[in-house]
Amino acid sequence: TQGVHMILRTSMSLLSLCFLFGCATTGSSEEGLSSRIKSYQSQIIEDEVTGSNLVIVGAADGTRAMSVVNSGRPGDRDVDASTIFPIWSMSKPITIVAMMTLHEQGKFQWNDPVSDYIPCFADLLVQDGDAVRPATEPLRIEHLMAHRSGWAYYSGWEDGVPNTNSIKNPVPPGYDRPHTNQTRFNDLQSYCEAIALEPLAFEPGSSFLYGINQAILGRLVEVLSGLSFQDYLTQTLFEPLEMVDTSFVMDADKRSRFQPLWINSEHLKGYTYLLNELTYSPTSQAHFGGEGLVSTAADYANFCEMLANGGEFKGNQILTQESIDRMTTPLSRDIMSEMGRPSGMDMGYSVFVMRDSSAEGNAAPQGIFGWSGYHNTHFWIDPSNQMYVLWMSRAREFSFEIPAGLRKVVYGPAE
């Protein structure tokens, strides 16, 4: 089954969405935009980049249109708005928004040392060439928000074998290596105590390095709120945003809707559940705010709608526009260059902020922001048009080409 399906929340049509995007570059009719999106989705499947996938294009007023293209291939499953996907690093903006709500409550200041709330971060070390020395600057909350702490991602493996003396186990290792985090760390405090022993790559705040920061922020949420990370997210975000299927754990119902992974990596090719990497176990409280959530297209579209609508969802003010502005104020320039991609994107609080879309070959407006997940989930918010676009699939290897190409479909090529 494939096609464009309207989610009828208002009478606004996809044609209206097209006008908001600027039909001079994206086509002059509903059929033109929808067919372009569907053709792009089909091409991604044909090229064996992903299996079944869906796109939601939505407006701040609640209007949205969904395009579903299923592969129909053995081992794949048809997707819809209720399919459960692991969203990996699209967990990060949710964690950031949770921190923004706590800041609005006056629970902390951005320059506060993290050690004021989690004492194990008081005496950090910095890697200085071949030597390790004490840090001269404190780790501050804003450093974690913007990937400027000096911690990267670590697997606990060296030269293809496990390093039994290493504490470097904050995130899952590769598909061919056993996952130890959710057995080694049953809660976020023990995780923080382990990572605090790992030397930083530089003095806190002095540079950008994509890494494990949001996992620490999850523990900060717990300390600041007095609730578990999951409970704070549920009460503050998931319930008011009607994100009924977004969680760090999966019950039998969610597992029955969990999308299989399409992997096309070297000698591996096919659909599987054997490479999940995370357990989503209800017995663990090691809920990693950087990568641990599962969600649906319907749920994440609500989160996007809130951001596109100045922090408001169905009459409830979840976040202020001032907080969104702070989230999207760049603190690190040309982050894509750090990741081997064309420049033109900066980073605010764990979201990219577009400065020049021509570098990736499209005409997206300046100021769009968003992020992506390891298994090829992607989203961006378009503040100038009060719009958002969400791509949901489950596939490896990860590709930044998917959102770049989708922006070319929506906005047209770079001039």
C-alpha cells in the first residue's frame, strides 16, 4: 500500500501547505508536492537505503498530511502512524525541551556547574596530548546542552576486542558486539559516576564534540525535578502532547508494532530484529536521553507541531517562544563539517540550525532546525513558514542524504 493519506484535523489541504512553503519552487498543486514526496520515498526504497517509510508534512495549526510508501518486500512490514520506531538521537531534542521546562521553572541557571547537582562531576580530567591533567574550567549545564562538554561517544572496545578495564560504555557498541550498558548501568547515577572518570577531550565549553551529553542531562532532570526521567517526561511532555507511545520501555503491544531494521551494510543485507542494540526493558532505569526512546510518527508529529507553534499544543503552552529561541541560537559553527558533511549548519542546544542550505544542495530557508536518529528518522521545523517535516523509517546505515534530499523535494534545488 502506498499513497498520500490526509489526517483530517482541519479543512486545510496539502495545497495550503504548499503555498506556505512557496510553490514557486516546490510545485503549484497539491498533486505536485505530494507526488514529489511519494516519488522520493519510492526511490529511497528502490535504492535499498531504507525499507518502508513515511513522511508527515504539517503546519503549526494542526494540519498535517502523511505519505506512506511500503516496500512490500519479504521481512519488511507496512508502516503507519502507529508503527513503533526507535528514534535514537531524535530523543535528544525531547531531553533538551525537558531541560528548557525546568529552566522556565527557575530550577537552575545555564552557567551553573553540573557538580552543584551531581557531585561526581566536581573533579574532572582533561586529555592533554599523551598526558591527563585536572580540568581548569568547571563543566556547566550549557556545555551539556550544546555538545561542548568534551565527551564523545564510546564503545568500550579497542582494536576490535573488549577493553575490560575501560569505563567507556555509555552507548551501544556496533551490531557485531554485545551490548553491556543496560546490564552494567541500571540507573543514570551509576552511569554518571562512570563517565565522570573519563578524561575530556578539551576544557569544558571550549569546543564542539558530538557525544553522550544528553544522558547526563537525563540525570539532571531527575535531580532537579525529584522524579524519574521517564516520569518527568511523561508528566511534562508526553501526556500534554498526547505522545501515548513514546517511552524508554516497550510492553507487548509496543513490541508487536516495532518496525524491523533494514540493514544494508557491507556483508549484511536484509530485515531483522536481532540488531536492536537497546533492550527497552521495564526493569532498567538506565534511560539514556540521547538515544533511548521509541516513538511513532503520530507522537513525534505532535512534538514537532508544538515547536512549530511557538511551544503551544492544543491550547496548552508547553514551552515559551523565548525558550525555543534560546534552543536555536547557534553556539557551534559548521557542525556538519565536523561530521564529514557540507558546512552551512550550526548547532544550538542539540539541534542543527540552518545558516546556508545551498551547501547541501537545496533552497531550505535560513533558520530551520531539527535533528536525526541513527536508524534514519529525521525531522526539521521551519519557523518562517510555521511548518515541520518528519521522516520515519528504520534502516542502517545512517544517511544525512535522506533529509537533504527531502528538503530539495520540498523547497527545490539551491539556486
